[in-house]
Amino acid sequence: MTNGQFTIERNHSIIIPISPSEGHLTILYNQSLYINRMNLSDEGTYLCDSLPHNNKTQTSLTLQIVSGPDNSIIDIQPATPLSNGTLFVVRGSTVSFNCSSLSYPSQSLSWGFQGVESSNDSLAVGSGSWLDFRIEDVQPTAQGNYSCRAQNSISQKAAGSSTELLVYYSPERHPECLWNAGKDPSHVQFSCSWFGGYPSPTLFWGKHQMSGSHGKQVAGQLMESEETDNLVMNLNRSLLFDGQMLKCSGHHPTISPGEDKFCSFTLKSPYPEGEPLVTVVEGTNVTLTCTESNSLPPALTRWQRTAKQEDVVSSPKYVLSEQGPTFTLTIVNITKQDEGVYFCRSENPLMVRELEIYLTVKATSQYTGAIIGIFLAILIVGSGIVIAKTIYSNRDRICLGNGFEQMGERGDVLSLVEADEEEVFHEAIPRLPPLPLTNGHNTTLVEIHTIPSIDHEDAEILEHPLQLEDRDIDELVTF
């Protein structure tokens, strides 16, 4: 009898099933009750009695059924599963954790965490069919194994499940493109690094080129790809050209498609610049200068001399220096043997370019010629000044005479006597006959007097030389 209901009886070895669940209950030969395929409906108090009924032979027992824990489930949101079942979340997000299990009649649930720096921390404990908690602004320290444990409160049977949770985060900066010169100048090693993220990003090296006057970028060709923090690519001169763009793109699982970060640079061939002709005086020092700032990757620049292009090595004779993009070669105590061609040679992985400088050395004696030339120039200028001053001081004689030759030979005299006021004469003055020869030349005396305005009664006086025969000719010159 179960819970007051008649269940089954047995007459010796004959089993007479009375319950509707035929074959479910069986009384064995040893008077024990066998329950086949037990379920919750079998739970209750069982009474064992014999016929005829005798209270002294009745016995009872209580059957309590337990089940579980079963169907333990862990749910973490928002999380993205990987191919191996591991979940990952993005740093800074809010993550919810939920655990559920089936257990009868009751159970206890608990969340545990085991990380890199912790052994086994308890995060939450509760009873019921489910248990949850959440973490706000999740950080990499929350990365580890999360486990949920369910235990039946009657049977103490326990079951659990766990999952690994990773916290992803992308690098804060853009990728960085670098280059390293190889042992051979025609080879170069390009590296693309993008550190600071977890897990390592996927880097792609590609080459592009600019087309047309507008500089539009032509679709590139993938050259290298790898999941790493630093991707290295080795190229030689045959794969490079002037104006070529090399681009390194980085992809990370936390970045949406189309938002990849990248770095790039455009290759440029070298172009050294400087004075192609230099002249220097023997015995002095000279500095040859070469500037190269155009190339990318930066070119290796060195000095060479003579037609054989021998490398110039730093020595007391040749002083080499470099300051930024400027390269100088100082030659000490110039001699005639230093005259010739010097080369400023710049080479990067794209090509080689040279600046040719011709050095001319002049002898020291040429200083003397320069001094003589300067002296002659000063002498000529000084002579001109003296002649001009002489002509200017004798301009009256030059105008009245016939030039320099007759300045002291001609005896003609023009005497002008100035009055208080000037008066313009309009009457013609007769030409006087010449005086007798004096020292072989004719002499003419002309005196012109201007009558003062206040005395108009005086007349103009003209004296003829013939009337002055008794006077000495030398006394007739009047200014």
C-alpha cells in the first residue's frame, strides 16, 4: 500500500499486479518490493502487510526521489564564440553571467573564477534553478576560466561546467612603418609593427602606385600577410620604383570591417644637390657641400674622387662631416694634385645618383696679377680725374683759343668791364684791324665798356690800336 492506496500483493511465487502500471512494481521472493523505471510519482510512504491483516506485522517506509543536477548551462552575454568554444568580450563592455541547472528537490548554485593572478575565487552563491551576476567595464584582469557548480541539497550530488573567457582590446595607435637597410644597398627590409593589442592583429603588406596628374591610388597587390605584432618584408631593387606606395594595414577582431588602421609611405629616389664648379687658391682649405633630403628610404651618401671614383676616407687631409641632410668634405692645404672631379654619391634601394663637382686649383702668384690689375685700375681712374679737373679749370681759355696748343701763344685779348647794371647792345661792332705782329702773331685789342644806368650821357668808347702807337702793347691787357 502506498499513501493509503493498495499497490500490489503476492501469493507465494505468483505475482499479481493490481496497479495500473503493470510491470512497474514487483514483489520479489524475499518479500522486497522492486520498482522498475522509477519516476516522481513513485515517491511516498510504502506499507508492507500480510494477510490476514495483523497490525503487528505491518511495516512502513518512506521513499523520497531525487534527481539532478542535470542540464547545467552557462550563458555569457555579449560574448563571441571562437572555433574552439572559447568566448571573448571587448574591453570596457558590461558582461552578464548566467548559470542554470535542473535538480530535484532542490539545489545550490555557485559561480567560481580562476584567472592568471587568482586560484579560485567565489563570485556568487544562491539556490534555485538559476544564478546570475554581471561585470561592468570589463578589463583584461577579468580574463580566465568561469565555472558554475550545482549541488543537489538531498543527495549532495554535484555537477558543474566551465568556460574560458578572453578580453580582447585593439592597439590604441596606428601601425608604424619602418625600414632597415640591408647589407646590399639594393636590398631593403620593411617592417610594420602594431603593438599594444590582444590578441595579436593580422597585418597585411601591400604595394600601391599613384597614377595620373591627380595622384589617384591604383589598387594594390598583397605582398605579405600574417597574424603578428610585427610583419617584416624583404624586397630588392627589381621590385621597387620611384613614386611607389607601400601600405601596411592592420585588422583586429575588435574593429569593425572597413575601419582597419594602416600606415604607408611613398618611395623616392635620391637627388643630391650642390655647386658643380668650385675654384680655390693653392695653399688654402676648401669645403665641398652636398645636400640630399629627397630620398625615401634615406639614401646612403659618401664622397668619391677622381675618374676611378675612389672613396674618400676621413683623414687629416680630408675631413668628412654630416649634419642632417647636408654632407661636407673639407680638403686641407690644397695643392695642384687635389684638382679634379669629386662625386657626392647617394644610393638607396631604388637607384644611385651622383653630384659631380669639379675643383679648380689656382696658383698663389695670381694674387700678384690681381693686385697689379687693381693698381692699374686706380691709376687710370686717378688720371682721368686729374685731366678732367685741368680741363675744367681752363675752360675759358679753351673756348676762346684754338685748343691746348695755342693757349700760351695767341695774344688776342678780350676785356669785359662790368657796370652796375647789364645792358644789351644791339648795334654791330666793327671789326678792328689787327695790330702789328708781336712775336710772330697778330694781336687784336677789344675793350667793351657798359655805361651805368644812372649815367646815360657817357658814350661807348672804342679805342683803335692804331691810335695807341705810343703806348706799350704789353700795357693794353685789361681785365
